[in-house]
Amino acid sequence: MLNAENMKDAELRRLAWRCRRGMLELDIVLQRFIALHFNDLTLAQLKAFDDLLDLPDNDFWTLVSNDKIMPKDADILDVVNKIRALKQVH
């Protein structure tokens, strides 16, 4: 039976799988992000995060690790800032 909870679990598993990256630092930060923030993201932020996952590892890491780069889209910026905050916490 398909219900909202099953769909949420499926989306969590799909995004968690997409967070597995070749770059260890990015992999760790993204897995932490999913674990801590998935339930709090709006649909727009989930879409923004999914779009960010399309970036190559080096581009994604540059975006996350360089505080001077500010995405223009508000939802992407919110997601990037949440990821940046997790990068600071080891």
C-alpha cells in the first residue's frame, strides 16, 4: 500500500543513496545532512537538494566549502548553508 509515510521513506532512501559520493569529505557531510535535516526540509528545499546532487563532486565541494559563493536561488542557498554548517562540525 502506497501512503505518505512509504513515499517519504522511499525518498529518504533515494536521496541517501545519491549522497554516496566519490569524495569522502562530501560523502560524510551529505550523509550527515540527510540524517539531521531530511525531515525538516520543505518540498522546494528537497528539490533544490536533489538538483545540487547532480553537480560533480568537485563543483559541489567547492560550493559547500567556499563561503564566498552565494547561490542566487533562496532554496538552494538555504540547503547549502545547512550543509556548510555541518561541514564545520566534525
